[in-house]
Amino acid sequence: MKVKAVAANEVVSVKLLIQHPMETGRRKDQGGNIVPAHFITEVTASHKGQDVFHAEFGPGVSRDPYFAFQFDGAKAGDMLTISWVDNKGSSEKSDFPIVAM
Amino acid sequence: MGISRRQFFRTMAGAFLSLSVMSVLPERLFARWNSGAFKAGKLDDAVRELYGTLPVEDSSAIELTVPEVADDGAFVPVSVSSGMPGITSISIFSETNFSPLVASFDILPRTRPNLSLRIRMAETGKVVVIAKAGDRLYRTSKLVVVSVGGCG
């Protein structure tokens, strides 16, 4: 997971890249077999214990999801916690520092 | 003798902790992936699964930015923003996909209604965005011409 969180006037702009195959469950491999669905279902971001972002994804989100959002009320030096979970139960949770613009 | 000062503070701290846990729990419990909406094969069904039967109106207050032509349907950049107050949810759909709902965002008290995401599009069709504010749904859409489909 690559995250860039930049604060300007208490508004934080976050850009994320999560490496994930985001298999739709409809693609066939070279042998003609269906590749099982495997995709991120939820992404959450929290700051000081409060959720500031929550998204539900389906397999229509591109491979290696790259997305951006903004939230209020944090400053450079604070930490942002980001977690995701996929349809097979894999998950990742990490803290990232918010930096000044 | 009654309870000690230390005991009193311990009890109060415990009570406060349980209260704060309880106030967080319902949100956690209900924050579940909406499988009905994501598996719906028609856009209208996906909207109903997500939002029930709230009235929908077309709105120019939601700004949707997409390319007119996408060379690769596997990566179509979509941006959504709005100055409309009171938005609590924004969802992105690709009308022609096998399952039209692509992503649904909770606009929490601290989330700004300003999002971008790369989506898959099976073929040429409309990208539709629905925002919920109060008990109404606001819709905007734009056509994207897809050269090579991105869902195969």
C-alpha cells in the first residue's frame, strides 16, 4: 500500500495505491479456466480513532486500485490509519504520517 | 466504609469506556459489504439495494469528470465532487458493466465530497453517479466511449 497524505489548512488530501489483482471472477486464464473473484471489498481511513473515510468496492474497480479523497480536521505530523479487506478475508492495516504541503 | 476514591474513579473510567465502545459498535456492525447491490445486474436494482426507494432527480450540483474516450476500459479515471451540503453517500456506476455498481463511498462528517477512482468499463456506456443528501438522491451521468473493454 502506497499512501500520500498532504495537509493544507486542516484539509488533508490523500492518494492511495493498493496492489491487488481485483479479479472480477469473469476472466478466463490461458487454459480457459475461470479465475476466481478476488477483490477488495472495503477500505477505511481513520484519524485519532475516528473514521474519516469508508468505501465499499466491487470488482469494477481497476486492478491495483488508485484513488483519492479529502477529509477535514488533521494537520501535518498527525498519523492516518488505513485498512482494507478483500472478499477472501485478506487484509492490511498501516499507519502513515500526514505531511505538510 | 463506602467505596474509596480510587475505586470510584476506576468504576467511572470503566463505565465511560463501555459507553464509548457501545457508541462505536453499531456503525461497525452495520458497515458490511452490500453484496445485493454489488451483485445486481441492473443499475436501478443496484440503486434500490443501496438506497431503497428514495426519489431520484438529475442534478448539475454534482460534478463528474470522465474522459470522453477511454482507450483502455480497464483503467478509466473518474472524479466526483460537489458543493451540495448534507451529502452522506456517493456511489459510482458503469451502466454497461455485468454488475453496474463499481464503488460506494460513505461521506462521513469529516469526509469531503471530493473523490477520484479508476474503474473498469466493459464497453461504451454511461458512468452514473448518485449522491444521497437528506432523503433524496441526486444523479448525474456522462457517456464514455470505450475503445477496448476492460472487464474480460
